Amino acid sequence: MDYLGEIESLKNQLSFSETIKDTDYDQIVIAGMGGSGIAGKIFQELYTEKPVRLVEDYRIPKFVNKNTLFIAVSYSGTTEETLSAATQAKRQGAHLVTISSGQQLSKLGHQNIILPNSSLQPRAAVGYLLVPLLRSFKISTERELNLAYRSIAGLDKNSEECKKHAAKISAEKKIPVIYSGAPFKSVAYRWKTQMNENAKVICYANYFPELNHNDTVALAKTYRKDLFYFLVLESDYPEIRKRVELTASITNTEFHVIKAKGKSVTERLFYLIHFGDYLSYHLGKLRGVDPGDVTLVNEIKKGLVKNDYSPQTRL
Amino acid sequence: MDYLGEIESLKNQLSFSETIKDTDYDQIVIAGMGGSGIAGKIFQELYTEKPVRLVEDYRIPKFVNKNTLFIAVSYSGTTEETLSAATQAKRQGAHLVTISSGQQLSKLGHQNIILPNSSLQPRAAVGYLLVPLLRSFKISTERELNLAYRSIAGLDKNSEECKKHAAKISAEKKIPVIYSGAPFKSVAYRWKTQMNENAKVICYANYFPELNHNDTVALAKTYRKDLFYFLVLESDYPEIRKRVELTASITNTEFHVIKAKGKSVTERLFYLIHFGDYLSYHLGKLRGVDPGDVTLVNEIKKGLVKNDYSPQTRL
């Protein structure tokens, strides 16, 4: 399957039905990096029934113990930060659930969820990685996931809107900036990482209302503002949409608002994710880079191994 | 006091001795925005004995209840997101502690910590806002705070290193990018916000090892890389320092590493915070903007009030 095919497989990933068997713990810690870590970030934003802590590093919090459900997510199953975190979590007595396509990580958990396909790029597997969390914690219903399938399937990868943004960014070599607001703060970060990995451009993400306390000042008075291209993922909340309007007007900034489609948060979530997948893919193509190629990420991994910076031996 | 005087008052803020009386709760939620929110972000990174959740928005997590210590931080005491969050926290039965210089917020808590000075810019009050947390949760000892005083007092605001970076950024109208690693991930975000508010430039922050899964690809292949100026706050951990080295070499990027000084995390933390205060202040001065002026943040607030987007009436 070529990389565009991988991206387009997202809709079929939504029917993945494995779930976490035992979720009855006091708190949840979820570890994952990069394309796998985004599942945890989205989960943390949408699930507020219990404390959820993210781990994006080798080390885990001290409070992790037998009352903790520790979920380690790594598509490859070989991410060294996640392996290190999962190993410590077990040592501290947590109930460990892993989500991966196999390899080392899938041998560590009390429960190991194995994804049905191990040949995707991790960032193209966001459905497989996220859907078990959405199902297990009843964030999404079966019906909502079905509607999300339709929502994604109906998204035209060659839509005028999508191609227009990619063309403008590419033609003027702009640096994309992604803004968002609840409940899609984490999706802005997803877009940023897709811009980095698919389009190979520097990009940054921030969200309302927090950015009104800092970015706003820069937007009004910075140099080089014309080099940036501001994409704003529409929030569900009226006070945030009002802030977007006010910020554009007070700082005299052009915001390109991307409206989510769908009735439920689940549908809008996947719509926005997929729109960003396509936009960043088009931008990469227009730039003449290969959206699917991220060998550099692996070069860093190899450099660490060569220097024996494997964490398990040290932590 | 002029704004530079406000920045320099940080060292004296470290002796502020008020603490949270009762910390015996299952989990901690800490709400705050912008210059006040940074205290919570730093606290969340350094305190891992219990689950800590940040709130940077109007709404709070569902799990907040009588077992929750809810800390609301707003220097002004009038931040609408924080007032909304604190009001809901009380309604959900949490033990509410407020940290502010007075106003509405200081009337809401079961305990209200009032800061000794209400005339600072919130971002210049980071010591007052953070030290009660460091003391209450035994993150810093008295001795470490005393040493941090010396560490800050000894930091020359006109050091060659500090002025060199500001001059280079300003002369070539560069966009600063701040990278960091544990235990100072949150300090990179502090620098970003200070660059926004003091120097009025667009800036973004990210941290290792997460950025090796996305930014790295962009660093190697993006356009316009020469417009960015990469400042890296040195991590305490060898595997992260190795990653910094590898990333610079594999992506052929010039990283300007800022080394923290001091024996304890507390000393290094305040040293790095203060270095960023000065650097962003100098950059503002070189750009010919007023580092102390952030009237734009207030314009947003006024625009919301005028339109009756006050959250208390709606949530």
C-alpha cells in the first residue's frame, strides 16, 4: 500500500473492536511518543471522568502503583521511551495494557492489544491506536463511530478548500501555524506533527483561550508575520469562537478557519484529523518531498543505539 | 517600579512563605492562564507523587470532587477562565485554594493565599505564584530556595551570552524556537511566552524526546530554516543531552545551548527562568518595543465583556 493508501485506510480502522478489559482503576497514565502519542493526547482531552496523566518520556510519575491503569501505546512496539516507561510501570505495580502492532511492547502487558496491520506508518494508524480508547472508556458509541466512517469517507481529498490552503502555503513558502480550542486542542498538535512529517515544514500549534495570554501580543507586533499562515480549527464552544474573531480583528491577522463536520464530537474529531492528513500530504507533494518518508526519525534512533543510550540498562 | 525592576524582584519573591495548609487529597487540579498558568505547568512537571491535572480553560474535568485539591492561580484575581474554573470546582465539592493578589478570586477559596504585591505584571510575579507550590509540596527546601536567590542575584542581566543571543535574533529578525528536556520542559514554554509578551515576537517551544518524532523531520528538510534561531535549555538527563547532539548533527541545525547553573533542580529552574526573562527583555528593547506593555491582552478581555461573553452566566 502506498502512503496515500495508508492515510485513506483510516476509515476502516474505526471498526477495530478490541477493548481494554479492566478499566476499574483510580487513575490512568498513558505513555506514547509522536504518531502513537497523539492517541493519548486526544484521549486525555476527551476523557475527564478520572485523572489522566500523559508520559512522553523515559521516566514515569512516582504515584504510579497498583491502583493505576497504565496504557503504553507504540505502533511499532519498539519505541525506546515507551518501552522504558512500560517497564517501570510494571515494576511499580501498575496494571499494564499495551497497544501496538507487536514486537517487544506486546510481550510486556497484563493485556496486550495487537493491531491487525503492522505495515503502516505509525501516524497513519491513528484510528487503530485511538479507537480502543474511545470504545473502552465509552467516549464514542458504535453509532458515532459508524457516522465518523461516513464523515471521513465523504471527505474529498481533492476538495478545493484543502488544495487551496496547501497551494497558498507552498507557493509563498509559508510557515503554517495551527490554532484550535476545546474539544480539539490536541488535534492542533496532530496537525503540527503531520505538517512536520508529511510536508517536512516547521509548524507550530497553540490553542485558545491560552494563546490570548501570549501569542496575541506577538500577533499584533511581531516582525515577519507575513511568513506565517494561520489555520484555525473551529472550537465547539461559543466563547472560544468569539475569541477567535476578536483576536483576528484586534491583531489584524488573517485566520483561515477549518470547520469541523458531523453531529458528534467523534465525527468532528475524525473529520478534522483526516482533513489535516490530506492538507499536509498535498503540501508535501507540492513541495516535491515524499510525504511517506521519515527515515530521519529512525536515524536518531540508530544514533542512540550505537552510542548505547538504551534506557533499560540505565533507569 | 519600572518593568525591569519588576523582573529583578524575582529573587526577593523566593522568600514568600505562605503555604497550602491541607494537601491531603487524592489528586490535584491546578487552574491558571498565561503568566499565572506557568506556575501550574512547572508544578505539574516537578511534582509526581500524585496525579496533577492542569486546567487552562473555562471548564474543569468531571472527576473533580471532594477528594480533589483544586488550586486556582491568577495574579490579578480577575482572569475569567480561572474564575469560571474555580466556581465550578467549588460546585463539584473540591477543596479550593486560591493564589492571587486579591480581587474576586481571593473571595472564593476555602483558603486564599494573597500575594504581598499587587502592582506587578503577572509574568513578573512567577516567584510569588510558584514558591507556595514548591514549599507546600516539599519540592524545594528552604536551603535550595536560599541558594536559588544567590543564583538569580548573581545572574548578570548584561552578560555577554544573554546580549549576544538577543542581538543576533534582533539583527536578523529571527523567529526564536525554544527546545528543552526534563525537568525543564515547562521552562521552554515560559521562554516562549516571555518572547511573545516582552519581545513581541512569534516564538514556539517544544521538548525532547517528543520533538525527535516530528520536528526533527522538518529541521532537516523545511524551507526558511535560516529564519529561525534555536535556543536549547539543557536537560538534566544524559540521554536527552545525547539526543540534542544527535539532532543538531543529523539535521545540520545550529543549536544555541543554554546551560543551567546551580546544584539543585530549584536553583537551575530559577536560573533558566530568569535568563529567559532577561533575554526576552533585551530583545524587546533592541526591537524598540516596550517589554512591559501588554495592553493587547486586556483588549481581548474587554472585547469579551462588551459582548457579554462572561462565562459565569453561561456555564
